Amino acid sequence: MQYAEPVRAHWCARVLVVNDDVRLASSVQMLLTEVGYEARVASDGEAALRTLERWPADLVLLDLMMPHLDGWGFLARRAAEPQLARAQVLVWSVAGPAELERARTLGADECLPGGSTPPDALMDTVAHLLAEARQPAI
């Protein structure tokens, strides 16, 4: 399967996959690295915050329903801590439409339904968000 090309040049984008489903997170991490991104996994929002302190990501691929600190809690913390706003946030979750809309109001840059979004659409959205982030402000 052919995915959208990652954003290249002299920049290797970093993507943090935040999901408590270890097998799913590892599979997504593998997809991301296969197309040229640097990718790491965090099992919940707290682990994601700790990872971002020492490994600044360009994009966070966030699940909403996790133990400890869920995706909505992560988004609220991101809004309160300016250094976390550097990363784009793509919510990819099996949460319903109302929950995805709530994530948008809390600052998610994009939301995709996890159960019905195929891998190629996920990778295309990742590439699109990272390309947008690299565009110079006019």
C-alpha cells in the first residue's frame, strides 16, 4: 500500500503515538517509521507529557479513552502549557462524534474516527498536518 510521502528536506518529523492499546500503538509506530518519520509510543496522557519534556514531537497522534490521564485531560494540559502547543494534535479514537467534537474544542488540530479510518487515510492526514506545520507564516 502506498502512503503519502512524509515531509522531507533536512527535517525528520517526530510523531508521538499516545494509545493504551500496545499492539495498535506498535503497529502505527511501525507504519510511521516505515515511511520515514521518527516515532515513539506513550501508553497514556501522563506518559505522553513526560515523553514530550525530553523528546519534543511535531505531531501527537492521540487516543481519547485511556487510563490515568485521558486524551481530553492531555488536551487541557496542552492548552495550559505553551511549550506543549508546539506539536500538532491528531485525535484518532473510537470515541463517538460528540467526543471527537469535544476534542476539537479543546484544541485538537484534526480528529479521525479510529474504527473506520483506514491506515492510508491516517497516514495521509499525518502528512498533511505536518506539511501545514512546516509552511511559513504569511
